[in-house]
Amino acid sequence: MDFHRKKREKLEISITPMIDVVFLLLIFFMVTTTFNRETVLNIDLPEAEGSEPERKLRQIELSIDSDGVYYLTGEDGLPRQLVNQEKETLKQELLKLAGSSRSIPFVINADGETPHKSVVMALDIAGQIGFKHITFAAIKPNGG
């Protein structure tokens, strides 16, 4: 009997295919990733305990009732309900009131029971238009 062992070749683990796969995955993720430019709204929230802020000569006031219905206060100081509650209608009315100036203070008077969607839509439109000073109105609590 011939019990000669065959010479075994040394086992080598080649990492080249693994590196190729990693680079292909990296390229795949780089190509398929979408980059969104997030816009941030700078909002100055008033203190509920503080004194009433000075009323500037010209400001745009958007009131939202508990049903999410929008009312814009015009030059005469009287709130008027929008024709419909669509985004484009609100945007066009705000553009009319603001004119060419985007530094006019934009005040949102939202009822405590207002749907979140209505307030967020108003903030989104104000950001799209380019308002720089957005505030929320608050009242001072009684007995505080």
C-alpha cells in the first residue's frame, strides 16, 4: 500500500472580489441617493407669560379657526375668509398683501383646537413665499 500524502496547496482567501462588491455597492448607493435641500423656517415664538409685543405699523395676520378655515386681515384690520382653503389661494392672497416686501411680520393666530395640518400648511406657504419674521400669537393666561 502506498500511503503518500498529496501535497496540499496553501489556502488563500482573496479579498479582491469582496472589495469589488463593496465598491459596486458604494457606487449603487451614491447613484440612487436623492439629495433634498431642506428649508428651515425661522420662527420667533412669543412668550405666553410676557407682555404684549409692540404692534408694528404694517403686518400680515393669518387667523385659523378650530375647523382649519383661514382668515386674512387686510389693510382695514378686518379679517376676511378666503374663497376656498386651497394652498394656491392662500399663497396668492399672501403675495397680494405682502407686495414686494418679505420683511413684513407674518403673525399666525391659530385656535387651540386648530388641526395641525392647517398650521403646517400656512407655515410651509410662508416659507415658500420668503417671509423672514414669522410669529405665533398667544394670550397671557389668567391668574398667572
